[in-house]
Amino acid sequence: MSDIPPPQHLLIVSGGRDLPDRARDAWPGLRTTVICRPEVVPRLRSREKIQRLIVLREDAPVDEWVAAARFVHSVDPVDRLTNFTEKDTEKTAAIGIDLDLPWHSPETVRAVADKCEMRRVLAAAGVGETTAETVHDAAGVLKVAEKSGYPLICKPVRGVASKGVTRIDGPADIERALDWGATGADDLDSPELLVEPFLSGDEYSVESVSEAGAHLVVGVTRKISEHDHFVEVGHVVPAPLAAADEQRIAATVRDMLSALGVRHGVTHTEVIVSADAVHVVETHLRPAGDEIPELWARISGVDLIDVVARQAVGLKVLDDVRATLERTPDGPRAAAIWYACPDAVGEIVEVTGEDEARALEGVVDVEVLREPGKRLNGVTGSFARGAHVCAVGGTQDEALERAREGVRKLSFTVRSEGMAARHEAITATG
């Protein structure tokens, strides 16, 4: 149990799907209030169990969110504060300051959300030397190229879900990259674009748990992305790494989290590893997406989503997580997810092959993400992928091949420009 007073009322900013339910399960009798944007409400489960739900417009100023929280606190004192998502984190931090509730500091939130600020903070701490600059036009990109050379990477400063990311190999690519970046920034909190040197190496993500400033790496995930816009098409856990490489990745991530002022919570960090360095791409004050927490739970027994819920109500978790990781697992040794990424453009008429995919050995989950009636527009970001298959196996290669074989069982019928065309879900080689 925690050595702090038991929470009675948890204020949740920005929803969190089933996480309010998990928090209530972690602390029976817990009261919950949610403050969120309108778009979150349909995705919020068990709304009948929430004491109060306050909905504010997306463009409502931070002061209005703070005023709403202050009102809630005046009628039903709030003991704990959390945000389970990547949206409205600056508002959550402001509420924490106003109500004197523990959460991430405004400085930490700003450095994590703004990739240029993150680069500045990490460079000052000696954790990374990657330079990044904010640009608004082609002239700005050319100035970066004069300093750093090509290739470059262009992406939204506050990007999510791999939207708007593209590589610039020379001046001829600049306008295309700026146009693509703008499409990714359309629905984000900032329209600014970031340009930095393209980092070569193998891609991984790192799942960590922090408590009172101590950081424990739960595991390193191998990440497989498509070439053009770096949309993730597959993940494998644990990453096939030499022990020395895993240790230097973990050390870099721990140093990064300390430099950014992260003291608690589950984090998801993306890195690129070259022969001589571990480069931090970005980090997030939340668990990974793409079913990565579920993959880790299957092979390690650590449920990172439950860890988030338990921390939200003030329970200590680090000793339990460490003890679970030290046990020898009885189940599968590896797990993987692979995505169907149809390149057709048009309305989806039918998706077939789900039952065949589920029947394959080792397949543990099949989910169609773009259902009939929705459109396919190519691979523009993580939310544009068509379906995924998760599988387990005795080795990383076995788990990955089982997941990819499951995706090969799926096919999409797409109506394009008044004509129906059958399109097999494509897979990329890992």
C-alpha cells in the first residue's frame, strides 16, 4: 500500500477509455470526475460510473480548464490527478499546480510535447547532440541543410501517430515534405514543423516505469516501419539485442527521463541505435500504442496499463514490477504484431479472412481497424492502417512470421471511383 493518504476522488483529464474503470478496480470506492474534449466522450467507457463529466471545447483556454477543476474541487475535494492520454497535458499540469496535486511539471510536459525543446534540454544535460530547428517554409529547410547536410527528417513539432513525417534527400524533396508535414499538423496543437538530421540505425521503443525519480526499463521493443513516411507496420518483443546493446539503450533512456524531469508514470520512448550512439527520437508520458503493452504482458506478466491505473490512485508499483520481471515466465518467449497496410484508395466494401487468421497457430488477436464504409487513403499515418494481427511464439522470428501470415489471410474489397476492385492486404518485409 502507499504511504500517502488513501485517495477518495480522482480527477481525470482527457478520458482514457477503460482506464477510469481500471483505477476504480485498483481502489474500490474511488470516485472519478472526467474533464475532456467533446471528441473523447463517445470513447469513454462506463460513463455511468463517473461522478461527473465536464466537457470543454478544444479551443477553451487553459484558464477555463483550471477553473473547471477548481469548481470540482470546491464541491468534492480532489485527492489525485491524472491524464491517461497525450492530449491536454499542459492543462493537466496547470491544474496540478493550481490544486497542489502531484503530476508532471509544466516544464516536463513542455519538453516532452515540443520536440525542439526536448532537443535543447537533452543537449544541455549531455544526453544527446541531435540539432533540430523549427521551420515554416522552404528557406528554413535550406538553412538547416546548409548546416547539417542531407538527408533530413521533417515532422510536426508536436506530432503523433507518425503523421506528417517524411525524409528529405535533397532540395527537390522540400516542398513535398512541407506539404506532407502540414497534413500531419492539421489536427495538432501546433502547426509548426521540425527539421533535423536523418538518423541512421535500428529502431526500437523502450517501455519504462518511473517512481519517485527512479526509472525501470520493462523492455525494449523492435520497431519495423515503412520506408516513405516511417509509419510503424510491426513490433516484436523482446527486441533481439545483445545484452550490451540493451544495457546502453536502457542507460540512455534513464538519463533522458531524468534530464526531462520525469519522476513517475509509464513512458514510451523511441530510439535509433547506431554503432556508436543511442539517439533519442522522442518520448511520451503514456504507455505505448499498437498493442505493445499487451505484447509485453503476454511474455513478461507486467501489465503496463494496470501499472498506470495503480499509479493514478497513488499506489507504489516499482517493487512489484521488478519482481515480476525477475521471474522466469511460463508462457511464450516472444510476441509480435503486424499491420495490414492496403495501398488502395477508396471506400471499403468488405474485409474477409478474419476467421482464417484467428485459426492460425500462435495467433492471439485479430482486429480490423478500417471497417466497411470507411475509406482507405494509403498509409498516411498510424490511424490509416487497415488491420492488425498479434501472435506469440518460441522465438522472435516465429512470433513475427505468425503475425505476418495472419495478415496475409486478410483482404479488403475497395470501391474506387465507382468501380469495385479487390485489393489484397499488403505486407512489408521486416
